[in-house]
Amino acid sequence: MQHTAGNYEAFARPRPAQHAQETKAYIVGSGLAGLAAAVFLIRDAGVPGTNVTILEKDDIAGGALDGLDVPEKGFVIRGGRELENHMECLWDMMRSIPSLELEGASVLDEFYWLNKDDPNYSLRRATVRQGEDAGHEGRFDLPKRAQKDLLRIFLAERAEMEGKRIDEVMGREFLDSPFWMYWRTMFAFEEWHSALEFKLYLHRFVHHIGGLPDFSALKFTKYNQYESFVLPLMHYLTEHGVVFQSGTEVVDVDFAHRNGEIRATAIHCRRDGAGETIELGEHDLALMTIGSLVDNSDEGDHHTAAVLDEAPAPAWDLWKWAAPVVRSGLCVSRRVPFRGCSGEHSRPG
């Protein structure tokens, strides 16, 4: 779907993609991005659900959209999305996913009605001295110097912010303001976090600045996001015949020139400890996300702290390997040299 200033594009249905019926799609990871890719392949591209396979390393789908009742630990939620009304692709998808509880309603209907009936609102956003109102009364209290800093960061080129901390580009007047308190507690920012990430968040959520003081910018699901989003998505995809292949870690992807393009030709996996190769045909697709929010996460309990895992994350390693290969235009394989489209190549140094 193309995005324009009106609803014309949104209301029109796309034509099925060319070769949709014979296309097989392999999606790496069953997080929200992978599940969404499967939905749009079926709904908009016309690919049969039985031709779509989702390869997942873990034994459960959903990625960071957790919400698991684990009796010996409690309720486990590693991540969650802060939801708002301009997540256009998400709500476009959810209008097509049937609710698991309300007959004849979509997940979007269910979500919309809930937030109309029970809008999010905080009567007291900040407290001091063990519960006293901080007295900000919704004010941002940004001095002119802080306003200039904020505008400068918003208008800066991305390269200007790379490699810098927030406290290196924002003055003390800004960092001591109620605006920064509202912002950092809404989006989990610290002063030593990335200045570039702060800039990108400003661009993404500038339309919700007015809702920072009372949290009215946010909307919520009825249950946790695993039960409210992942389960309905999995039900929809399973009903359409999508194959969920758990216990499968993708370790490598081969690329080659094909019809003037660099295309994936094979996916190499470890499935339940054994090696497996999926050969890709002319019209097949390999869809890879650029890493995982929870790949190196760990779980604690009431008596044990989670362990900090600083080892390389497999999902990011896969992408770091694939990206320079695609940019270089080489036909390569990581494991052994192979005869590509114009001679033998091995992994570039």
C-alpha cells in the first residue's frame, strides 16, 4: 500500500503479486515483523498461506511481545510496545485480523473500542517526597536556551548526532526541565543514551508532545501484547496454512546474481541441532529482520537476578554478515568457497 495524505490508497486493495501462486516465502523470526510480513504476503500479495514458512529459533512465537504465565517465576514480559494511533502499518494489519473474543470484530475494532471506553490518563505524572505532587501541572518549563537546543537537535543531520551522548548535545537547562523528565520516563531514556536515538524519537513522536504530561498519548491493549496481538495473528496465519517451524536457527544465507539483481539462493539452518539447507527457487523469497530486541535477554526470578549476556547476538551476526555481502555485489558463501556467477568467491575480508 502507498501512503498518501488521504485514505484513497488505504481503501484500495492491491493486485496479487506476479507469480504469487508459485512463490514460497521463508521468514526468519516470528516476532511482530515476521508475523506482519506473513499477513501482508497473504492479504495483499496473494501468496497462499501454505507457501509461507516462519523459521523461529525459540519454541514460541512473538519475539519481544511477551506475556507468559510461568508459575515458578510469575508473569514474564521482556518487552512491550508503547502504542499510539499513528502506527499506520500495525493498525492496517490488525483491521484484517479477527478478534478472538468479539464475534464479527477485528483486533483493531477491539482495541479502538477499549481505548474509547477507557482512555489512558494519569492524574499525577510526577511526585516528590514520597507521594506529594511535584507541582509541574503539565508545564514543560523549557528556558529559551533549552528550546533552542531541542530545535537544533530536531533539525540536525543524522551524521551530526552519531557517536554522541544526549548530555553532550543538550545543555543542563534542558536536562533539568520537566519536559526531559516527562520524555525520559515515557521512553526510558538516560542522559548517557544515544543522541541520534533521541533525535529519531523526536521525529517519530513529536505529534504526541502534548500528551506527555498526562500519558494521554498512549493507548493500551486489553491484555498483554502476546495475548492481545500475537495469539490472534497466529490464529489467522494458522487458519491460512502458514507453517511455524520452531527450534530452527538460521545461521547463513547464500547470495548470487540473478536477472541483474542480488538474490538469496539458499538458507542454512540448524533445526533441533541438525544442519538443514533450504534451496530458494526463482520466485521464492527470504525475509530477514535486522536483529532482535530480546536475542541476548535472560530471565531471573524472585530469588535470582537475570544474567547479563554480552556475547554476540545470533540474529545481529546474521545481518552483519549479510549486509556487506549484499552491498559488495559478490556471490559468496561463508562456509566453503563455491562457484558463483563469475568464478569462485569466498567471504570478503
